[in-house]
Amino acid sequence: MELRLVVAALRRRALVVAAAALLGLLLAGVLLALKTGPYEATASLLLDPLAVTTPLQEPSSGDPERFVDGQLRVLASGELAGQVAQKLPGTDAASVRGAVVLAHVTGSDIVDVTARADSAAGARDTANTLVNTYVEQRRSQARSALKAQQDDLDKRVTAVQKQLATLGRPADAGEQQVVLAQYQDLLEQRRTLLAPGATSDKTAVVDPAEEGVRTRLPGPATLLGGLVLGALAGLALAIAREGRSPHVSGRPDVERVLGLPAVAVFPRGPRGRRGSQRVSDSVAPAASALASVVAVLPALGKRRLVGVCSARPGAGSPNVAMGMAVSFSRQGLEVVVVRAGRASRGEDHAYGRDEAGRLRLQPSSFDGVSVLWLEGSQGVPWHEEVRSAVPELPAGSDVVVVDLPPVLVDPVAVVLASWWDDLVLVVPVPDERQQDLELVREMLAGKSDLRLHPVVNMDAPGAAAAAAEADGTR
């Protein structure tokens, strides 16, 4: 997809994109108003760092926080999830892991296990099955540790009994006392190990999960997602409609639609701040060709008034207007370029009139060319500002070039059609839609006294070659 098609769709169908974005935002708001999220159920689990410590082991002296971190990894492991999935029909280890969220209460041994599911019972069963399976696993570890120590003691007791059986002579009485003491100590350890409650496990479910409750979607994320998805859908629609609209593809198309010969072909120049556009060497031939067509020798006591406009924004009319002004100034004429203050204003721009009511003319970077910025403020239409300003320009100005707003955005050119000596229409190729050109033609069709000069603005290098050719043939 060409970038220019996306840009053109955004420029011409911005309202479609904005409306789709607002619709997406509205739908996201409706979803938030409903409890459309999954069901959630939470079970609270108490961990016990000493759960697998038997009476004959030294108490754990490790960091409790590190122990909890380790057990959190066990709770989130695929092994435990697999055991849970075997007890819950229709699930697997991956779905169980994805449905569970763990939250550790800092500074304690409490872990909240939250399960999400499409049903209230499913969320409850998943949470409770996971914590119960974990408790069973800890109990099994405690029993295994106890059984291992009991087996070790039994082996040692058997070995001592065999040793006592071999000690029958009086000479062995001292050694016999030592072995008997060792035997009594092992029997005492065995009684301690097997005493009721000697090995305890405090790992337990302190708060089982109840029926899951339906949650809301996350507010900011849902609204932002709705806005973005709506805008993308609107942009896709705008691009699709833009791609189906026929565009003018070259100079012959422009001449066919308008029924007029294109006077010049301008290469698209760099886009800078309005009023500070530089006219490059590639623009000069086309501007010279256009200026030679426009009759600039004023009648006695009358200055020439030339308007420059386009169908829609972004056509490059500021470049064309300044190019014409420079061409006129090179013929020894004094030129004033009138521009609208509808672009971003720089601090070096003075608008309208000073405190004494005099027009504020600013010199440009080109000799013989001055700039007047108007803004159409305080309820005064821009075309009325132009009507009142032009007669007040200094008597020495021979030509006034007015950089007009786009016709289909602000039809100033149509309103003042009978006032222009010449009106230049800038057509960007291949960005301009055929129906836009046809609409402008219909709007200007009834102005029989209007001298309309179409010019083509297109990408280099073809534009530069066409401009040079136009300069040599006109």
C-alpha cells in the first residue's frame, strides 16, 4: 500500500476516521458498563516453612521470604498444574497455568490464589483444586521425610542389636555398656519420632474459594483499545474508499477534466513554514512559464490581482504563489503576497494591522516581495479582510498574489471570482481526486469573466523535466 494513499485518506476522510474512533470508544464504554469479564474466585493459602522438618532435624534457619518465593514457583509450575488438570475434566496444564494468578501478602506466609474461568463453578473448582493439591503435596513430602528417618533409625537399631549379640564374655562388659547406651538412645529417638503430633504441618487452606463472581474489564485499557481499534477500522474504510475513487494520473487528465490547458508543471518542493518557503532552481522554470502567461502589466492606476488556490489542502499552493511572486519581482515589479494566518504562527509573523490601523507588511527573503498575513478574526470573513486590505496597499505595489484557502474548504476564490484578474488552480498529481476537480470546475463554471490557469504539481524528476520543457515552449 502506498503511503500517499494513507495520507490522502487521512486528509480527505478525517471525519470518517474520527467517527469510527468515537464509535469504538462508545462500544468500549458499553462493555465496561456490563460485567463482561471472566468469573474470578480466590482461595487463601497459608504456607509453612517447617512443614517437612521432623523432630530429629534442625529447625530451618533460611530466609522466610526466599522460601515463599520458592513455593510461589511451585504453585505456578507446570507439574502442579498437570496434577490439577487430571482432577478437572476438560482442562490441561497450560489452561490451568493461564487461568491462575498468585498474589503474596508481603511479610506473611499468606498467598492468594485467584482462578479465572468462563463459569462461576469453574473458577471456584480451579482455585480450590490447586490449593488442595498443593497441600496434599506438602503432606506427602512430610510423610516421606518421616518415613526416611524412621527407616534410617530401624537400620541403626538392627545393627546395634547384632552387635550386642556378639558381646557375651565378661571381658566385654565395658564395651557392652557403651553399646547398650547407644541402643537406648536410638530407641528414644524412635519413640520421639513416632510420638503423636511430633511432626506437624501447618500448610493449610485458610479461606477456600467460593462461587466465582464476574469481573469488569480493565477500564483505561478497554477504552484505549476501543479507541485505537475504532480508529484503525475507520482508517481501513477510508483507505478502501480512497482507493476506489478515481484520481487524475497526469497532466492530460487535468486538462480533460477542467477543459483547459495546464499552463505549467511545478515540481514538489520542500515544505517549510508558510512565508519562509525557499524557491529552488527546479521551481523557477515553472514559475517563469506561469508568469509569462499571466498578464502582469497593470492598466493605468490599477495593480494586478492574482489568486492561487487548490481543491483541497496540501496541494502546494504556497510554493506556487511564492514562485510566481519571485518571477514577477525579477521583472522589476513590486509584489505583495497575501497569506492567511490559518497555519501555525511563528513569532516572527505580524498579523493584520498595527495599533494605528496600518497594514503590517513584512519583507521576505526575496527582493521586491513583501508579505501580508491576514487571519479573518473577530467575525470578519477572510475574503472581507482581503477586500479591505488590497486597496490600502502601498501605491508602489504592482502585483498582489493572494495565497487562497482551498476551494472545497473555504470557497473564498469563488466568492471573489469576479474580483480576480487571474486565478491559478494548483492540482497535485496523482493525489487529486477526479470528483474534486469536477466539483471545483462546476463551482467556477458560471464565472465567465474569470481567467483560470490550471497548473500541475507533481513529484520530481518528471516534474522538473516537464517544467523545463514548459519554460522552453512558452
